[in-house]
Amino acid sequence: MKFKTLTAAALLAGSLIATSAHAEDASKLNDLEIAHVAYTADNADIRYAHLALGKSKHPAVRKFAQTMISDHNTVNKLALALLKKLNVQPQDNFLSKALNARADKLVSEMSKLEGKAFDQRYAENELAYHREVIELVGKTFIPNIENAEVKALFIKGNEIFKAHEKHAAMLVEAVK
């Protein structure tokens, strides 16, 4: 589903893409590095969702967070099964490291927010995150993935991300 670049995150991806333009090039990542970025991005969004479940009382935020946990765990399971089938291991890289650092910073920031401020920040991040992921996966990762099975997983994943983006846009409106 998003095996290679599932989640670069809007704020994450935006800052990551800007960083990569100066330091490293995301289009040069190999399939195993892309797989690690996707897995890392999924796990970041799962972290955000768990935080939302712990902090928010808003029904729409809680439902969206539960969907993110379920969908991203499913994608990770599919990705890990494909890696096992191919008998390969994902490779850590500059982008996955940047995603982890950004996720740590964002979780720390959002942990300090309460009520409506938290709900709005979470919703805005989810919208931006999914937009950036769609951009990165669709324009950078999918064209550069060499393995046909991995590419198919990412194409399917990007469709899921597009659905998440639409739901996140509705969430932003719901928490205004």
C-alpha cells in the first residue's frame, strides 16, 4: 500500500524535501530505502493517532485517529510480508531519520496542547502530512521503484493516502 513512501508527512515531508534538496536526493533512494521511509512514515502517523486518542474528546478526531492506526498498521503488515517474501530488509537512510526526528518534535509540540487547540493542530497536521506523502510517493517514489510488486504496493497505498487526505480535510472543517 505504501511500502516505500507511505508517509513523509506534510510538515515532515515539507521540511524533509527542503532538507533533501540541499543535502540528499529522495529520488536517488533504492527500493529498500524507500521501504524504510514508508514504514517510518506509517509509524509516525500511528504515533500521532495514539496521541490523539489519548488527548482528544472530539468524536471526529477520535474516529479519524482510529482509522489511521488501523490503516497504517495494515499497510505496514503488507509491506513487511512483501519484504519477507522478497527476503530483504529495509534500509535506514537520511529521509527516514529526518522523519523520526520530525515526529519526535511534533509529538512533543502537540503533547502540550489541549482541547480545541490540540484537535485543530492534529487535523491540520494530518491534512498537510497526507498531502506531502501523496506528492512524495506519487512523483518521487513510484517512478523510481524498480521492483514491480513494491511499485504495485505503493500505487495502492497512494490511493489510500488520497482517501485519508479527503478525510483529513473534512476533519479540519469539523474541528474549526
